[in-house]
Amino acid sequence: MKRRRGFALVLALLISTLLLVLGIGFMTKQSYRYRLARLSADAIAAKSLAMAGIENTRVKMQHDLLYPPPDNRYHDEYSFREPVYELNSTTKEVGSYEVTIDRRWMEPPYQIIIITSVGHPKDSNARYSIRAELDVNEGHVPGTFFQIVRLEENSAY
């Protein structure tokens, strides 16, 4: 009789160990799922921030092709970074975008301006880069200075 009780105890410990290993495996799998969902959300936010940078620059350049206005420090490249805040809030930052305007190819025969915007969500390592090439050759639709001829997108985590 005593031998059987010992066997039942060992069997109960083995079953408990098996259930513990299965539970840890399930929790690890759920952890990966949550992490993947977070990375997906961060990638979407990074892409939206990069598009905001492109659109902001496009609108500014639509009014003034030489944005930012040249001065005695005129360079072929100009970079700036702007924070983006949550809608209806001036204190809760959701991320930022970094824009680079490259005018090295603006003169004939190329007549192209390259805009690169990189979105950075707050508290995340996700990055999304969008590169737009603007054709500044004359002969576009009246009232426009340029036409977007190429758009490239890249993401990085």
C-alpha cells in the first residue's frame, strides 16, 4: 500500500511539471503575439509620421519652391525635425519626423529636388523612411512649382 502512494505522488509531480511547462510555453507565445502587435502599431505610426513630414514639406514648398528661404548660409541640403502632438493636445507628443531637403540636383539637366522624411514614434525603435523626388522642370500644371515623380518607402525596426 505504501509503495502505491509514493507512485501516485511521483505521478502527480510529473503531471504538475508537464502542466507548468505547457503553461510557460503558452505564456511565452502570448508574449510574442503582444510584441508583434506592438511592433505593427509602431510601424503604422512611423509611416504616418513620415507621411506627415512629406506632406508638411510639400505644402510649404508649394507656396515657396525655395523653402526654406535662402540666406547667406545657403546649403544644398537642409534638415529639420518637428515633434507631432496628439490631436487637440499641445503637450502629448506621439512622435516626430525628420525631413531632409536635397537640392544638389535642382539645376539642369536633372531639375530634381529630393525630400526624405523619417518617422519616429515616441518610445519606440521603429523607423519609417519615405523618399520623394520632385521634378521642378517648368511646364507643370499652372500654379504648381513641381510634380512628384517618384516615391520610395522603407521601414526599419
